[in-house]
Amino acid sequence: MGTRYGTGTGAAGHGGVGAGASAATTGSGPAERSRARGRSGGRAGGWSGRRATAGTGTPPAAPDTPPAGRPARERRPGRRRIARWRRTGLAVLVASAVAVPVAGAARPRTPAPAPAVLAPPTAATLDAAYAAHRAGAGEAARMAAAHGDRRRAAADRALAAPSRQLLAFDGRGPGRVTEVLGDLARADRVAVLVPGSDTGLDTYGRFRAAARALHERLTVPHSRSSGGTPVAPAGTRTAVVAWLGYETPGTISTAVLTTDRAERAAPGLRELVRDLRTVTGQRSRVSLLCHSYGSVVCARAAAGLDVDDIVLLGSPGTGADTAAGLRTRARVWAARGADDWVEHVPHLSAGLFGTTVGFGTDPVSPDFGARVFAAGDGGHSDYFAPGSPSLTNLARIVLGETGAVTRD
């Protein structure tokens, strides 16, 4: 799913992070967002609850004329726009099945060193791990510059700065990085952000800005802001972990329609949670904040995972029919902004050529059974926007103030 992390009203440049709570986005969604606000049927968009025409996978066409005695119903312009969006999207995805692999094969990858191989981190070894991965980022920057890839060199160079706390770094291919904001060794509230599609080292600055927006909200002095946003109580230590630990699918690709990337990513997310527990111990409260396709990754890792909360933001579905189907002891939350185009993604799931296409039940629908909370009027980019209802509620969930979370 197209992933953009909005943390303000402006747009951040590739690989850059604005000062303070500047805007930050990743990837792109459709050129025009639908403003359909219908909430009937539990806000489930797409084809949820409809029969598909046999052998076509599309909804049955409406009859040309109404039954006798019933007036013809005017077609809604919004429905026509949604239908056009679906047809266009399907055409693009079919074309991308051929074009994307060919384009990817034709573009040489920027060289980078192999990642540092270290023992699992502990509270005592965190600083050494951070330093080792910064060194790897520095070497990757030098290799990228020698290769002529100035954009990647700049992204790697920023990660090599002395202030950066890198729990992992791999500059090969699209790149992977795990960064800590805050004092992880002493944290008793830890939030892990899991990104969606089109997130890599070249666009990492945008994803990091979302993590920064949450961290800043959690670490301001103990008071209530003018917007009533909660902050950490005195004595509560927080850390935010930006986990770009998998090769995310492209927004315009067939990979974004299947669970394959999520299946491959899940073991890495489980390993991260184990490492966090090793560093912080059982005293800490760990929350997964999973955006867009990242919610599919979290769902694949959820079974038996030692976390307290799993939050699904702008999710196209998880591959599970219900929250109970995730087989987790964690509280499962879900939210979708009123202007998020993902509302119109068809909520279907089917086996095809040895993989699963589509992600099933809408996580904000009553049938799924998650704790649905308010995300305001924002779009797919806006869940971490300062002052937004979604960021307010995310902070409450991370802090364990679940009774204060506003429901949708």
C-alpha cells in the first residue's frame, strides 16, 4: 500500500528530516484521494460483503432497469470515481507485473559493505552496537559516493552521524536500518514503528520523522499541551524504535498485493522484539505501531509475540479474519483516517499460484473485532501529524493510558 508518513503540513524532501515536527512522507498514494465518508456497514470499503461475479473476481453489474414499481436510483458520482480508481489500479498492477521486475533488473545496485555481525545486544553493549553500525553506515556512504550515487551517499552519511543510535544497518540493495530514539536501556515504554511500502534508505528520513514526532510527543515535560495530548508521567522513560528491517514492496507492484514480503519479514520482527526484551527486561511495555503494509508484517509476526499492544494504522487487512485469528495476547487496535484512500481497497483474500493475494477482513470493521480508535480527518499520510487525534491516541496507547483513548 502506498506509504506516506505525514508529520506536518509541508512535505519533506527525500532522505531529509525537517527541524522540529516537520512534515515527513514516504512513497505515494493515488493522485486523488476519495473523500467518501460513508460509515454504514462498519466502514468496510471495497467489495466486502458482496458476491463476486463467477469466474471474474468482480462485483456483479447492476441491472439496466429497476424492477417494476420501483424508481430508478441515480448512480452516485462517488461510486463512479471509486470504480474508475479500481479499474485504473488493476490495469497499472497488471502492467507492473512485467515492467517492475524488468526495470529493477536493469538498474545496478549501489555497492555497500556487509553489515556488522554482533552478538544480540544487552543494556551493557548498546553503545558498542550503535558505534559499530554507525561505522558501517559511514563506509557505505563512502562506497556510494565512489559509485556516483549521491542520494544514497547522503542518506548513509546522515545515519553515520555521532548522535545516531543504530541497532542495525545494512546498506545493500534498498537498505535496512533499525534506529533507536531515546534511552532504550532504561526505557519502560517502548514503541516500535513498522513501515509500509516504498520505504528504504533513500526515503528513510521521512519514516524517521514519523518516529521523531511520536518520540517528541512522549518526551515533552509532564503537562498537558494546548491540544490535550498526553505526555509521559514524571519518572516514565520512553524510547521509540524505527524498524526498517525488511525489504518493503513497491506501491506499484504485484508484491504489495500478497503476503510474501510479510512472511519473510516476520522472523526479523520477532527477533527485534526478543532483543528489546533482553535489553529492557520484562518491566517494559512494548507496542507495535504498524502502518499500511506494515500491518501485514505485524500480523504475520503476532502469534505468541511478547508485546502489549499491536496497532494497525491505515491497514489494507492482515490476512486474518478476526483479531482473535492473530493468536496474540496483545490488545489489538485499529484506526483509519476519514480521508485515507485505503478505505476503498477491496477486502478480499484468495490463494493464487502458491501465495495469498489480498488481506481479507477490514481491520476497522466490527467483524474483525479490534479496538477501533479515532484518527480524525487525515489521510494515509497523516497518522503521525502533530496535533492529530491519531498521534494523541497513539501516545496514550504507548503510555498505557488505554482508558483515555478516544473511540471512533
